[in-house]
Amino acid sequence: MHLLISSWRSGYRGRLALLALPALIAAAVGVGACSASSDGSTGTFGDGGSGASSSNGTGNNGEGGAGGDLFGNTTVTTTGGSTDDCSEAAKLIYIIGAGNNLYSFHPPTLAVTPIGVINCPQTGGATPFSMAVDRQGTAWILFNDGRLYNVDTQNAVCTATSFQPGQQGLTRFGMGYVSDAPGSSDEKLYIADFNGSGIATIDTTSLTVTPVRPYDALFQAAELTGTGDARLFGFFTGSPVQIAEIEPATGHVLSMAPQPSISIGNGWAFAFWGGDFYTFTNPSGSGSQIDRYSPSMAMTSTVLTGIGDNIVGAGVSTCAPTQPPQ
């Protein structure tokens, strides 16, 4: 979603979409991110298991630490939101680099396709900070000055919106769309305060922000991802970082899975696709790496290192599958 500047927190009961960043910059895969800086306090809520691997997140070995039981032993039976109104393009993950390069990512094949360089009318050297994608395939990209832009994911054409930064005291935030109900094509754009106070929504017609719903745990910064079966998840900064599920109506943290093998570094992103979560981090400062958290196996593994770009934004629409393709 964006460049990490403080800690984030998030909750998740589903799985994140795998991203890959292309050969435009050395090999490829990527998702929503932020630029990183200070760590938040360690979350203690919940009973997720701890991982066994090191926390530097820089190794090339396959498997990292195991997370907790993110689902709380609940069997997931829904298949996600209606896809009747969705194009195939709306089912992809889209990612943005710090240098304004936009890509699509197809998780089953790990294909990363460069789309173009977004040319938003930003001022003062502002850069992308966070990203979400709606069911029409439009990317909503927040820049670090609090301005919000619409980007066509087919051609990278950028259009300024009339969104006013600073509403409800929020300038920088994580973003993610969530279906209003399982199987519904209606959705809302949720945002997570970068200072860790809670979540809110943006009315995408009036571009107004609702009051923040405070968290009851994990009071750090978070990147968000949502699903077509009405679930909201966050990737929270801290020590260790956490993947958690958040109740959209209240901000209540429903469950969490610590990720001790993941180190955020200079940038981070987060997405869900087909039952798994993908985190994009830049622990060494030389380029992003991708880790996949599989809730069904309670296992985190590094799937790609050495990406020659700093992934600072990712978006996946509620058209994306919530379970692995058959």
C-alpha cells in the first residue's frame, strides 16, 4: 500500500494475494505497501502461535516462522462476492512501486506485467503511499501528502480527485475494499489510520471520511486488504508484525497471527488472493521481498527476494477469489 513511516497493525482471517514484481526491475512480484520507519508496540491480544524462524526476514530459505490459527478453527465455506459483474482484469492484484511504476500480478502463474508509469499531478515531490482497487478495476492511490488519485489499471492514466486530506484527523492511511455482505457486489472503501487509532470508511461519491472506529488491540499502523465474503484484514507493524482480522463495523480485532520471520524495513505492502496472504517488505533497503502466509498450514514462507523496486502499494478488488482456484 504505501511507504512505511510508523507501525501498523491489522487483523485477518483469510488469505492474502501473492504479488510478484517484474523484470522491469530485476524480477518480479508485489503488492500494497507503505514506507517503513519506527516499530509500534508489540501486540499481546489473542493467542496466535509464534514462529520458529529468525525475524530478520532476509533469508532466501523457503520457510519462515509459523503463525497462529488465524481462523480460530472456523471452517470457511463461503466462496466470496459475486463475480457476475467482474472482468478478468478486476480479479488481478495491482501493485505500485515507489518510482510510480504500476503492475498487474496473476497469483496462479506468478506473472507480473508492467502497465505503465502513473503520472499523477502531485506537487512537492509527493510519492505513492497506499492503494486499493475497486470492482471496476480503478485503483485508488493515496500519496504521502494525503491526496487521493484514481488510476486506470489498464493504462496507468491518473486523475486527481477532490478528496480533502486531513478529514477526521487522517492524512496517511492503509486502504482496502470489502464487500458489504458475503456474495454482494456492493462494497466499501476502508482505511486504517497510520497512527494506529482505528479504521474508518471513505464514501467514494462524496469523498468524505466517517469517524474512526477505534481498535481494541494492536494499536499500530496497518495496511488493509478485504474480501468478497465481507472480511477485513490488516498487516500491522510491531514486534513481531501481525496479520489480523478486523471486524469492519466496530474495529474489534477478531484474531491475529504473529509473523516473527518478517521484518518490514523500508517499505511494505499486503494483499489477499485465493486463500493466502502475501506481504511485501524491504528489510535490507535494497529491494522488496515477498512472503506468503498460508492460514491453512499456519506457515509463512519467503517466495521471492531481491526485487529491484520498493513496493509501496497494492490493491485487490472484491472480485478476487477467496479460495484457491480448482
